[in-house]
Amino acid sequence: MTTDQQIPRDLPDEVLKRLGLTRERFEAMQKDHEEREARAPNVGDVAPAFTLPTLGDRDKSVSLSDFRDERPVGLIFGSYT
């Protein structure tokens, strides 16, 4: 896992009920999480190459490699909806 936070392997039925989850859904969520973590880069790994459209002009794009060896790059992922 790439963070210090650990997901419990098993939760009591009363906790699942309070969370609105069935045991099957919880187990499916755990499996999905484990698969994502297996693909996630570790701290210190070189970031994968990617190109994204710019915010102001979708016809322009920026690539991570544009900043290689120039300055640190921080990526923030989230939803504004």
C-alpha cells in the first residue's frame, strides 16, 4: 500500500450495516483497492509519461516531460462537482 492508512481485512456485520454495505460489496471494494494499489507507483518511482489538455485552451496540451530536470511538479486530483 502506498499510504500509511490500512483498510481492515474484515469488518463486523454491524459496522458494514452502518456503512450501508453488504459483505459482498465490501469484499469487491477491497479487491478493487488491492488491484489499484498493485499498479500504483511507489514513493520515489519515476512518474509515467502523460499529456493533458490545458485549462484555458483545450487545443493546447502540456506533457510531464516538458518539466523534466527543470523543476518539481505537483499533481492534484480531485472533483470540483
